[in-house]
Amino acid sequence: MGELMKVSIFGLGYVGCVTAACLARDGHTVIGVDINPYKVNQIQAGRSPVIEPGLDDLIREGRSSGRLWATHDSHEAVLNSDVSLICVGTPSSENGRLNLDYVDKVTAEIGQALAVKQAYHVVVVRSTVLPGTVQDRVIPILCQHSGRSPGADFGVSMNPEFLREGSAIHDYYHPSYIVIGELDARSGDAVQALYTSVDANVIRTAVPVAEMVKYVNNAFHALKVAFANEVGNLCKAQGLDGQEVMEIFVQDRRLNLSPAYLRPGFAFGGSCLPKDVRALNYRAKELDLTLPVMSAILASNEKQIQLGIRMVERTGKQKIGILGLSFKAGTDDIRESPIVPLVETLVGRGYEVSIYDETVVPDQLIGANRAFLERGIPHIASLMRSSVDEVVDEAEAIVITNNSAAYREVASRTRPGQVLIDFIGIAKRNDRMRAQYDGICW
């Protein structure tokens, strides 16, 4: 067991109760704070104010051990704890905007208590809030009401929760990871000390990144549900068992349920993905089905191509070097490569374009591959160059489109005045770069 902490938890709803009970079980001293007398009284009586398997037993155990109690007095709670966790709700307003009234209120109360507290204290936001909320809202409110300085007098952290109703206690002790967004190392150290009994990978990062990770998790879960439902609807309309189809689908853990394809970058292409998504959408129309998620895939992909074009145009440069023409590294497949419409548009708008791709030799392309390229860029031969260096020497702006090993040292070959546009993140941490850098998603 590591260092035991004194913890105040603001908000005794679902997240707050589970967190409080688990921390108390692990030996920490926990004070729950809520303005609702019912919730406070339930905790004091050793009962859970929310329905969750096993939670009543943990709260009763915490009360019996003397490590858990509840109060409505926020001032007392802060003065008698080392760390305060904000676990209040962040509901939606009618227009979809996040309602931060509860966060604001408890943050002000914590700040008022910090004004008279001499010891260093860490404030941890566990509520789900959008990126920038802690930095632009929570910290200023704490400063305003405490008259103290973040980092010196108090610490701040973002520690999103990943608890599912019905399995929350198991999820608390068996998380995929613990994410700690920290104002500084001292703040992060205090939060990590809360989880010494939890065996999980701890990721310490910037506060806004931690805020965003929570939303990405939930949005992806929502997307998966909507996607599976659309698959089920399309299967049923064709007399197929959608659950059987998806049961087979999820058995692929190498691509389907994996990090594969989940890296921000440029648009997808190739001979399979675009045509197969089109075919499914066409079949849905034939069956009078509306599939909003699937119908948005190609439109989203096109938006990414247009974003790439705008990035090039914003450089103000006229000579553009393109590194990579096929739809991905290691292949000469040009079919539906998103780089082709990128080049086609730039040429059509009067840019001087040079291209290098070690796998693409226009004279050697055959069949549909050759036909697609000739339709998009009929004068491709005049744009091709024989080496990376030739493109880099000619170009005022360089676009890296895939992760070929041939492009990994491009950043170190750039010169002042050039712009390097990186569609895949291959060069973003290269300290030897002399060009101005711009990544498509970072």
C-alpha cells in the first residue's frame, strides 16, 4: 500500500459514490460532500444513494471502518483533506451546450476554503468537461476565490472516469488505463497516489488532452452502437441475421477491434474501402433504408481531401512537392487514392506540382490502376521526379502523404522558407527541421 490520502469528493452521484467507496476500501480517508440531504444521510447510514451492484456493501464497510463519511459543509471537507475530487454532473443545456453550473459552484466553494487553508491542496476534476474547461474556467475561479496561485499554493489535475453503470466497481479496479492530466508533476503525483492499489497503465499528460480523451471514448462508443444498429437494419432487410454477422466481425482482433485505422491523418482510398461503402449505401437505397452513419463516411472522407487542399493553399507557396501518390505506402495502387484529386485540384488551380513515389512508375501501371491515374492526372509523367531530394530541392511547400521509410528524413533536409505539410505525423517531432511545420490533425 502506498501513501494514504485524505480525500474530499464533491458530488455524491453515481461517479462520486463509487469513487468514494473504492477509495475508502483502499485505506484512504474520504469525505463526501453534497447539497442533497438525502445523499448525505444515506452515506452516513451506510447505504448507497444510487443503485449499483456491490456499492451498498462497500459504503457500509467504509462507514464501519471510519474511513468514509458525508457532509454538506464544503469548507470543512477541504480543510480536512489533501485532495478534492470534483464529481458533479455536467448536463446538456437545451441547445446542446455543456452546463457547467455545478462545476462552477463547487469550484468556487473549494476556492473559498483554500483562501484560509495554509497547506498545499490538489483540486482534481473528475466530471466530464470539454478541453479548455480546467485551464480557462476552473483555475480562474479557484484563483479568484482563494487569492492563491496555481502550481505554488494549490495543484490542479484532470482525472476522467471510465465507469459503466452495472459494473462500476469492477471497472474502477480493472480500468484499461488511468489518465491523469496534470498542471505540473506535483499535482499528478498526488492523483497517482490515489490509485496505488489499482493495477493499470498510468498515462500522465496535459490537462486538455485528458479532457478530450474522455469525450473521444464516449463518442466512439456511441458510434459503435449506431454502426452496429445500421448493420443490423441492413442485414434484416436482406433476410440476414445481423447479430451473426457482427459476431463474426468482432472476432477479428487484428483489424476490426484494434488500433488499426484509428490514427488521425489523411483520407482513405484504394480499391476496396470507397467502392464497398458506396455499394452498401446503394443497397440501402434499394431497400428504402436510411443509414445516416454509413452515408456520412464518404462525405467525411471528401472533407478531409478538401482540408488537405486548403492547407496547401494557405501556405501561399506556388511550387508544391508531393511525396507519395499511391493510397498508402508499399503499393503502386493508385485507384481512388486521395492524393490524385489533391494533385488534380492543385494543377488545375495553377500550382507547379512535382511528385515522387518510389513504388509508382506511370509507364508500368496497367488496367484500372492506369486508367484511374490517367483520368485524374493525364499529364502525370511530366510531374514525376526520380528522387525525394529532387522534389525537396524544387518545392517551396512539401506534402508528405504516407509513412514510407523514404520520407522519414525529409524534415532534416528542409531549408528555411519552406513549409512541410505532414498528413500522417511522420515528422512532427524532428528537431532538425528548418521548414515551417503544419500537421493535418495536430
